[in-house]
Amino acid sequence: MSAPQHAGNAAPEETPPLEAHIHSAIREIDAAEWDACAGAAQPFVSHAFLLALEQSASACAESGWLPQHIALRQPDGGMVGAVPMYLKSHSYGEYVFDHGWAEAFERAGGRYYPKLQVSVPFTPVTGPRLLVRADADSNAVRDALLSVCLQRAEQLGASSVHVTFPTQAEAALMTDAGLLRRTGLQFHWHNDGFASFDDFLASLASRKRKQIKRERREACAAGLSIVTLSGAEIEERHWDAFFAFYQATGSRKWGMPYLTREFFSRIGETMGEAVVLIMVENAGRPIAGALNFRGAEALYGRNWGCIEEHRFLHFEACYYRAIDYAIAHGLQRVEAGAQGPHKLARGYLPQATYSAHWIADPGLRDAVAHYLRRETDDVDDEIDLLSRHTPFRQEDG
């Protein structure tokens, strides 16, 4: 497949043509070449993470995630860009909800599925989606990658292309190319140079500081023990226990946990140093856990599960221990996953997230555009309101 150099601008004459290749499995692409485009800042777009999803049968054709990964190559075969992309037969595991769009289109006689999803499956974390090798022409490669995504949708007869949780710069590029932009909301903790958790607490208003201290005390009042594990410290017995927590909690929340047991073993084996697993025991029996991944600047909270309920334990294991870890390891922020206004009182501040959407049918596109204009105003207003009610001390004057 030939790839235009720019989606909206003419390519410089001296730029050689690029060739796009579509791969039905990430294993078809050399890991070093993929990672040279993905970079090392964030673990989720790494070859190892995507491979673990596919080889564990968590994200595969049978689960409704058919890989359509793009590798963009120069005439000499060198890979300069990539996109993690999937042909979807449903809208589960995405965290940017378009079920309403699908239902409305199908009521009107349209066919919403299949669609193309540019994303990391089951991972609502902002990061690059148009992956570019560091020494390549970033503008030209990103424009070419986006053009290939849209070309592929037309070839497959897909109703739409959805790019979820791209960076703000990528979202702006896609908006300029004519895609519809959607704004979402998460809560992130930011490290303001804190030397310790107590230092962080000192930055809070007195009432919020006392609340967090009380929650931390009560979380472990029943004699629970909590440990933070990484790398070789994580054994298969830990994954056995965590998977039981994950299944129990996932079944209660959405009915069908997405990740298989094999996925956890694979990430432990291939990404161990990036994995931060917080495990909780009661009298030596594992009862709860929180799975995090460490990037160059942030700790990313991903999955929580438990088989015993204890007051404030979720806050302690998922939010406060993550802050402890980030401070101790000099990380700039903690991203605690989707949803959760309750995080605000615990020092996690509102943060806009983005997605971009190309819709083939003009009628559906116009309806979605109208909806997004109203939704974006609502989200912007919510972020503004929440930002004026943070738990931090207000400076006098």
C-alpha cells in the first residue's frame, strides 16, 4: 500500500515515497524496529505489551480485536512509523464509549461494525498512537500514517476510525485533518517536588490532610500487610492470586474480564521491571492487589481486584501507595486510570483526555459532530469546576 506523505499538505518533492504494510499480528514486525518508533517513555505501546495481549488471546480476532497494525517503511525497507490498530466487531474494552452512536446508526439502517480502532486494548492511558522513529520527519510520517488508517478503513468497508487516548498534539493534528475531536476526563496526581508522602500531605488543606491520614490508618487497622513488588520479586503465585482478584472484581463491574491469566505471566516475564504490583495479605492470605506500570515519567495504575472488602483499602492500595512509589522513585505523576471524581479529594487533579473520530457516513458524522460540540462544552465546564475545588491549601492573597 502506498502512503501519501501528508494528509493535508503537499509532500516535499525530495521526500522519497513511503510504503505502508498491514500486519495481522504484532509478531510479524521486528520488536526493535517497532520500539524504535514507539520510544521508551511509556510501556503500553511497546512491542512486548502488545505481543502479550495478542499471544495471551486477550486481544485477538477471537476476542473481537483483529490486528491491523501499520508499519511504514522507506524504499530501503527501514521502518520509520507504526500504528497499533485493530478491526473491531464491538465497542468493548475501549473506555471511550460510542455504543450510542452505533445503536443510532443501526436504527437508521446503517452498519456500524466493523470499525477500526487505533488504540492500546483495554488501556485508557494517553500516549502516542502515530509512532515515529526519532530520526524521521515527524510531520510527514504522522500525516502518512493517518492517511493509511483512513485508506484502510475504506478498503475494509469500515464505518469509522477511532483514535483513543492520543497525545494532545496528535489530537490537534487529527482535528486539522478533518477528524472529530472528543474530550474526556481523568484524574492524575502531580509530583510538585515532594520529598515524602508527609511532604505531600503538608500541601493539602487541613481537613483533607486529616481525612487521608484517617483513611490510611483504617485501611490497615485489621492487621493487613501490604507489599510492593517488581521484577523478579513477582512470582507465579502472585499472578495466580492477582488473577483471582481481577476476575472477581471484573465480573462484578462489567461482567467479563478482558485479560486472560496468560497475559499476566507474559508481562511478568518480558516487562518485569516495568511492572509494579501492590499485594495485600490478611494473615498471610492474599486478598487484594493493584497492578501498575512504570514509565519514564509516570506510574500508571491499571487494574485493581479483591476477594475481601476492607474499608479504604482500595484508596490505600491504588492511590496512596502509588503516590508513595512515585515520590520514592522521582516520577512526575501518577495516572490512576479512567473515571473517579472521588480521586480529587485524594490529590488527583482533573486532566483532559482526547480521542479523534473519522466517520464515513455524512449523516452520522454530522449527528456525532453536533453531539460532541455539546459534550465538549460540558466536559470543559466540569474540568473548570473541579479545578476550583482541589484539596490543596489556598495561598493567602
